[in-house]
Amino acid sequence: MCETPCGVKAIANIGRRGFRYQGFEYYAGCDWFTFYFPDNAARLYVFNLQGDWEKRAYCRVRLVDTGGVDPWQGGIDSWHSKVLFLGDQPDITPVEVNFSSLGQRWRSEGDLFDWAQVEVRRAWKLHEESHGDQNWYSFSSDSDTTAPLSYEQIVDVVAGLALEFPYFTWDECGTFSQNPELVQRKGIKECHCRIFSNRILEQVLSQASLARLPPDMDHSLRLSLLTARDTSPP
């Protein structure tokens, strides 16, 4: 499938930031532009939107926090945060921004953290309702953007921020907080999915809207509060 003219412009802008274009590929039901970060193995994936990349059609964002026991991964305790960009018309393709780990097998020798994988992708699930119990929660918070955004602008915001955060630094052991000298010496900035989501929102929301967002709460604490709510006497 060929890139649209608008797509070519946006992809060229990513290249000017120093990202290394790796090619065009198909996975997860989408066509993607694939990039390596300028000087490391972290990845940026941008799905090929079929439409006008310059149309300022995105006027709302949705912060989604999910977590709990994941039966699809053997019952492990998991959590994730992401940002959805929603259009002003029902025919506008919803967009999702994900920040995650590329996986331990891609680490460089001696690295304490995984490289990051950043995706600007089609949002297949919109998380329109919030719910939670002692096993799983999914909370959504909607806000209007300060100005309508185009897909090209969303991609540019994500690519610009991604350069600051080539590492996914969260783990159960708290490795980042336990190695302050190392992270300072190497200039590693703390980042996980909620931190990156917050940075995206800071670029597109007013201060008043940011103040209304739910706090970044540890997922185990959130589950314990939901458990207490569900088991408390009426």
C-alpha cells in the first residue's frame, strides 16, 4: 500500500528528528511505518491512517487506566495507561498512543532497563465506560483539547516526546529508584505508560483540564480500594 502525500510529509518530519526509518509493514490489522530511535534500539511505530493527515478533526482526548488480574496472561497482575484521540465526527478514525516495553531480550549488554516501544495506532477499543471491582478496573477520563488537532500533529507531538524517553524504566523491583547514581550518570529519565500519557496530555490540554485528571495511583492500591468498596457493609 502506498503512503498518502500527507503521510509522506509527516514521515519526513519524523526523519528530521533523527529517527531511522526501517520500512513499511503490516501487523495487528494495520499498515505501519517503523522507526528506530536515533542512536539506540527503541522503536516508534506509526499506523498509516487512510485519510487526510492534515485535517484538524481531533478535539477530545481520553485517558484510560486499566489494571488487575489478567487471565489471558496466566493470571498475572498487570496495569496500563494510554491516551485516545477522538474525532469531532463519527467517521474520524480514533487514535491510540501506547508507551510500553520492547522486551528484555532487546536490552543492550549491562542495561538495567528495557528499550521503549512507542505506538501511534488505530484505537479498536474506545473504553467508553468505566468500571472496577477487586479483580479488574478500567477507568476513562475525557477532556477537550485546547485546539483541534490533525493526525499529523498528534504524530509530531508523540515523536517529539518519545526522544526524551528511550527506556521503559518500571519494574516490580523498583530498579530505577534504587540506582540514582547510574540513572543520573547515563541521563536516563524515568518513564512508564502513565508518565508518557501525562506528558502527552500536558501538550494538548489546558491547566484546568489537567487538574481534573485522576492521579497516577499505584495499581495495587487502586485494586485494594475497590475491594474495600465492594466488601464494605451497606
